[in-house]
Amino acid sequence: MQIKATQTRIGEAAADAVVVGVYEDAPLGGAAADVDAALAGAIRALVERKEFTGRPYELAPLLVPMGLAKQTLVVG
């Protein structure tokens, strides 16, 4: 397994998985907003349904393909 941090725009990076941070009581921004848009609002829906709050160490895997990535991990 190879893990690599990149500053490439999320839709332009070839990867098996994408990890984005979503933080408690903060609006979606940056990469999280880009990924949410690519996933037709899937992250925002998790937050609105209170299935994901963005607390530290909270994880939510999304196994829906997004562009070049096969899965997304949302991290609080």
C-alpha cells in the first residue's frame, strides 16, 4: 500500500481512495466540498441526518465511486 498526500485538486488525482476532513460545527470547505459535489451531496446528507458529526477520530467510509477514486473516507 502506498499513501501519499497531494495538493492536486481532488478531481484531478488518480487514487484508489480519497480521504477528506469534515469538522464539527464547520461548513464543508476545500476538498470536502469538492468531494461532496462530486458525490451529489452525499457528505452533506450524512451531516444533515446526523450520521456524521465531524468529531475527532470519527470515520465514515463512502464506497461510491467518485471520478478517479473508488472510495472516499470522511474523517472528523
